[in-house]
Amino acid sequence: AVVSTQSGHYGRGSTGTTIVGVIFNEGVVLGADTRATGGSIVCDLNCEKIHYIADNVYCCGAGTAADTEFTTRMVSSKMELLKLRTGREGRVISALRMLKQYLFRYQGQVSAALVLGGVDVTGPALYTVYPHGSTDKLPYVTMGSGSLAAMSVFEDGYKLGMNEEDAKKLVRDAIRAGIVNDLGSGSNVDITVIKKGSVQQFRPYEVICKKSERQGDYTFPIGTTVVTSSHEMVPFSALKVTDEEVMEIS
């Protein structure tokens, strides 16, 4: 699987992740961290986890990075074909149906846990899509390895009819909680605000894990390590064989 095609890192990896979404009075705010990991190794500090589906629909992905990226690309292509065929803007429920049917077909083998959000003729909509194909429709959602920490922030701070600024701050706090409390989440907070007729992307919205400055001085004065001679070479004839073993190839 590809960890991040944009950054040039290759290998099997996952976005052990915090992804969230919340509905406010004019639309939907989606948020994600930017750390991609391969086991205990951080593969990418600035992985993009909020994927384009349509002009009015975006999707956050957690799980195996390649699965989330190419699943959302496939559905984005299908949504564009649907728009060209019908001559109308695609609905969020259309993207949801494509995602859930595709994931259910593979019975969880495609490791993609998604938060789908957008605004269409019916208003703002927000869904979670699990790797096996089951879905939820809620006013605020979290997924990924940092989802429990993020949900605690939502449970405490969510209010009906929130304005855009309050929704953005709540999403930022939820992602920050995931980053601080989950080793699989880290780096920055990315936010996408979807409203009727407009989309704003903040990448990054806030940097949480800043690289620390080096405390010590690692320059050493000349002469710290003694060099006997910079020109002396040991001839091959001076070397002695202490142990010899012959391998027989049958």
C-alpha cells in the first residue's frame, strides 16, 4: 500500500488517525490530523486525509492510506460521471451509497473508515462509513484511533445551531485531543468548511506538534579523536587468515 503518493513515501502504511465532522447552522466542518504511520514509524508528517469527492462533498479517511485514497478517488470519479449524466449536482447520499456498497462487497478487506460530509439540496449531511459497509448519520462524528478522545470533546462542547467559528474551534479542539492522547495521530490540524456554494480548506489550520529545537551543541573541536596517520594503508599481504570455511553447493 502507498503511504502517501503526494510526498513520495512508499511502503505499507496506515493513517492511525483522528478524523471528525460536525454540522453547524450553514454547513459541515470536517477535520483531520496529518500523521501517517507504518507500524511504530512515522512515515509522513503532512499526510492529506481530507479527500475530494465532489464540489459539494468531501470525505475524511482513516485506515490503510492507499485504501482510503483510492477508494475516495474511485467514488469521486463515479460522482463526476453521475453529474454529467444527470446534469445536476450530486447528493451526499449518492456518494454514501457508492462507498457503502463497495466496502460491503469486500467484507472489511478494504481498510477504509470514512467520515463523509457535504451540503446539497436537502441541506448539510454528515455520515460515518465503517470498513464493513455499515453507516451512521449523526450531527457530529469521530473515527480513527483517536476517536474516543475527540468524541469526549464533542460530547462536552457541541450545541445545536452552532455558527461557523464555534464549529471550527470545536473541531480543532477535538483533533487536538486525538493528537495529544493517541500515538497514531499527530502533526497538524486540517479543516475543510463546506457551505452551500462554497468550500474553504485550511491546511494547516493549526500546528500542534512543533519540531523542538536542538538543546545541545554537537560540534567537536579538532583533535577530539586521535588520528594516528591519515596516509597509512595496510597492504593486503599483511593480512592473516585466522579462520577459513568452504561452502559446498550441491
